[in-house]
Amino acid sequence: MEQRETSTGTSAPDCSISRVEHALGVLRGRWKLLIIHHLLVRQPRRFSDLERAIGRVTQKMLIQQLRALEADGIVHRIVYPEVPPHVEYELTAAGRALATALDALHDWSVQSCHVDA
């Protein structure tokens, strides 16, 4: 991995902006971070549980966001062969790895609330 010099004069691994753009693209969407958050709190979760937990999301939008997260390898969909259908969602290893980033985002939001007050 290439090294680049930081503003402090130290070397740091080169992080391509395209990787950051890709990561932001995976998380882009009004509801994706909330879905991931709720799955980090408790999983697996049924669709109806997620729908109740994220009260303002429409059913259509929740389906779209879950499908996109599944396509990107963040969420795993488990279908149980029952009538009526029983579907649950859980985070993959890649999804669980976002816990650190979400914790940092939470901490930042707490700190920024105190700065503005």
C-alpha cells in the first residue's frame, strides 16, 4: 500500500477517494443507516419489526432499501418456508463491521449537539 504524507508530516496509508465514494454509495439513502442501526441493536428482525421501529418509512421504501443493502452484502435475508411467509433480516459480517463507524457517528452527534447549545 502506498504511503502519503499527512498535514502533520507523518506517513499514512493511501486511501483512494473512490473507495470512500463507494462506501458512501452503499450507505446512501435516507433509511439505510437506520436499518443497520436497528439490526445492530437486535437481530435477526422480521420485516414488520423493522417497519414498526422505523415508523416514518413506507413499506415500499423499506423493501427497496433492504434489497439494496442485501445486494451490497450488508444484510442477509432469511426466508422460512411457512404460510404466511416468514422473512427475517440480519447483518452480514460486513454489516456488523459498520458498528464502529456508527458508534463514531453517534459520538460525533452528541458532541456537536453540545457545541451548538
